[in-house]
Amino acid sequence: MDDQDRDQLEPDTYPPPTTLWQRVRHSEVWRSAFRHPQLDTPRGRALQSFSNFFLHVYPVKVPARVLRFRYSWRLGYILTVLFAILNLTGMYLMFFYTPSVASAYGDMQQLRTGVGFGQLVRNVHRWSAHLMVIVVVVHLARVFFAGAYKRPRQFNWVLGVGLLVATLAFSFTGYLLPWDQLSYWAVTVGTNLVNYVPVLGLTLRDLLLGGTQIGQATLLRFYALHVFVLPAALTVLLALHIWRVRKDGFAVQRPGGGAFTEEATMLPGEPIHEPVAADGERRVRLLGVVDRQSVTAEERRVDDAVFTWPHLVVRHAVVGLATAAAALTLGVAFAAPLRDLANPQLTPEPSKAPWYFVGLQELLSHLDPLVAGILIPAGTIVALILLPYLDRNPATEARHRKVAILLFSAMLVAASVLTVVGEFFRGPGWRFIPPWRHLYVDL
Amino acid sequence: MNLNRRELLRKGWKLGATVLGVALGWTAYEALRPLAGTAGGGSVTLGNPADFKPGTATYVNQGRLWVANAGGHFFALSQRCPHLGCRVPFCHSSGRFECPCHGSVFDLGGEYVQGPAPRGMDRFELRLDNGTLVADTSKLLPGPDRGTRDFLTPPLGPPCTRS
């Protein structure tokens, strides 16, 4: 259908142009770029999503409850915004940074004094990275407590765990780049954890460092990982994750217990349980046998659906701006640290790993390194990956998942306590020093 | 084994992809692993044994190592803590090596005394060439196991890393 035919079908869409702006929008050039006009009609709103490259990531309609902030706290979306901020600020910083031991530290100093907005952009980059680590953990916890990792979302949970690991690796590789005392020794401590991997430890560490100790090869490797390999991996994982959010459907909790209903995809060979109503009569639908509550949920979903454009998009725009404002405020208020030039001959007291690994460091001071450095962290990651397949309880409500929630909460509390103790209560020689006596914290 | 064309192709591309994946992985490993010899190391002349006083340790910058004289027994000790790689300084007041990162303590012979380190300080091969001590920094030997107490003496005085 060409433009003329369409205009005849919808004469109100393109009324005869009277102003210059209307003439522009009516022109062939404009309409070759923007194929559909913005119409405040159901069809127009659907076309916004269909025909816009950026909005096409959204479904045309979403359940109305998705619009509530409490539904997901928008954590996944906040993470996407933070990732975008990191990309933008990172690209700017790349113009002024050379991954060389001889010049990296000088470049960081130059950013503070000789580059327009250099310090601010670096601050925002650093605080956004820290925020991303915090929000990704909160996101994971929220999904767990909501039971949203259960069928049919098991694989998306696994992708989420992959994103968590990629985020930590992203932040860790960026930590070395300033080449100051803080980064050098934090990464020294962090990479030496790999030593404790049985059999392959030394090989893995040397592969990561490009030698037996941190040097030029390490800086180049971390830089390559930080600016290309990990962003590419994270982008692919993120795209898959968002795609699965759409394909797996939005969470619908069945009132009487049970898992999410709207995407009840059957596995091959799975027996069909024909539900029997209270009166003993079987209720059937035209396309398949489902229980009555599913039908109710399905009907409610259709009834409650609202157009993504503008309802969800506007809310996302507000949350995105709030996230950017928070990152900018942190960047204005707090300067990213830059200690003295990295000196392999002088270990600062104390030397702490980046804060998200300080819990491990604290654990290492109590337990055998193989247990604390490898078995517990690797076991945690493996357990998180296997969680949706091991947890066979279909219930999503907390009162039906007491054991799972208790175990997960205990893990979260333990990790938080270890991190707080390691970050705030440890001083020179890893001695216990309360923060009100002296604060040894570097972020 | 009877294979029709379709099955042959189905198995063939999987086999080919596996071989290609292994080849790519191995090539990447070979390209990225540090080459032998690039890690540094070699013979470092330390000096005459008489230059190193008993009961103390001397830092040799060229080899990034400590030379310790524990009652006439000489050691070339790596400066890196076997726990998590921090540089371990010698504390003259206590006469021991004290790691500032996590509080591991080693005696003058580099033997484990306390802290989270899994073993004593790693040692470089040491030899006497025409009356001169020479360390081979390309040959790093793992430190003595925990519990080894050949050179343990009480601390001379207060530790350096204190709150």
C-alpha cells in the first residue's frame, strides 16, 4: 500500500497540510524515514511499537500491573540504563587513555586537569559501575523472592546469573586501568585467588596476567577484556535476557498456588492432567484442556493489557532519567579515587580487593584458601545456575517456599556481613579495627 | 554402521564444528599464554655471605627478593606472600616477615608462623659461586609446609603491623 492509498483509507491521519511543519511531515522524505505517523488511536499506538526500531524491543501490549513500580522495581531496566551510561562514559574515556604502564597513570591525572569534563565523566563511570554491581545483586534477589525463576523462566534465570558474572568481571577488569596503588594491589589480591584452583591455578593466573605478575601484558589484557570482549558478551547476554523476558511472558501468579500460567508450554511427552471442577464436571476450552483458573488468568491478562506506547515507555523514560540523575549526582558529589602511581615494591596497608570481592577476602582469612577462594564462590555460582532445576516446588508465594527463602536469605546475609566486616572493620595486617576508630575504605 | 547422506552430513558438521572449536581454543591459549622465559628470572649475584649479618634480612632490588641469614643458613626468599601475592616486608623490631595485607607472619627462614598463608615464603634456588651467593630467580621453589619449625625463634620485639 503506498502513501496515497493509506491517506485515502485514513483521511484524518494526514489532513491537507496548512503549516510548514505539516508539509514537512507530509513530504516523501519524512515519510520514507518515519513510516507511520504518531496517532493517538489503538492502531497508532500499536504501530509505534511495530514500526520503531528502538521500541520494537517492547511488546505492543503489556499487562496493566506491569506499570506499577512495585511490580519489578524496574531493576532490570535500571541495569540496562547503567550499562548504557557505562558505554557512553567509557567511550569518552577511551579517547584519553592508553593502556600502557608508562602512560596510564599520567592519563588519569590528565583526565583530572586537562580534559573537558574528564574528572566528572570518570566519576560517573566509576559510580555507575559500582551501582551496577549493587543493582544486579538486588535484581537477582528480587527475582528469587518473587519465584520468577521457575518454569518457564528457568533459562532466563541462568542467563541472569551469566550477566551477574559478566558484570563482576567487567568491574574487576576496569579496576586495574588507572594503574595506581589501589588498583594494582586490589587486582594483585584478586588475581591471586585464582592460584587456589586445583591443578590449573597457576596456568589460569598466568593466562590472565600474561606473566607471573601484574605488568604491561596484564594491563593490555584487562583493557581488551574491559572495552571489547566483556561488553560484547554482556550485550549478547542482555539481548537474549530481554528477548526471553518477552518470550517467557510476564509473571502471573495463580491465586490458588502454582507457577505462572500464561506460558504453560508443555514439554513433549508430558502427561495432560484433566482438571475436574468441584461439581465433578469437566471444563474444556476449544484449543486444549486447561483448568478453570488458567482461563480466568488468561482472560484477566487480555482484559488488563495496555499499550506499551506510551504507558510503559513513559515510565521507563522517567526511571531512566532518574537513574542517570543519580549517577550524575554521585559523580558531582564524590570524586573517583586516584592513589599514588602503582608501586610493586610497596604494599599499602591494608590491601583490599574491590569491595564486591572483599567478602571473599574476609572468608580467606578464616578458612582454607581452597574452600574460601574456590569451592564456596564456584559452588555458589553453580548452585545459582542449577537452582531453577533443583527447586521442584511449583509455588511462588513465600509461605509455600519457606526452606528455599530461608536458605537464600542466609546466603545473602552471610555475604553481606562478610563484605561489611572486610570493607569497614579491617585495617593493617587485616586486624579488626572498628570504623569509628579508623576507616580503611577505598571504593 | 549404515549412514545415509543426511545422517553423514548431520554428524559431519557436528564433528567439524567440534574440531574447529578445539583448534580455535588451543590456538587462543597458545597465543595468550606467557612464553617460556618471558616471565623473567636468571642468575642474580647477591654478594659475599659475610655481607649478610646473622639474624637479619636484606632486600635485593635486582632480584626482588630477601636474603636472610638464619644462624648461618642462607635463604633467597621471594618477596611475594604465598597467600595472595602482597609484598612481604621484613620487620626489624620483631625479626620476622609480616604481610601487611592479611597478617601472615613468617620467621627469618621464611617458615610459616601465623596467619592465613597456606605455606612458608617461596624460595629461589641459591648457590655459592667462588665465595659469592648467587640466586637463580627463574627457579622458584614452594615454601616449607605449615608446621615446619627449623628456624623458629621468639620474636625479638613488637610487630610492625599493629592497629
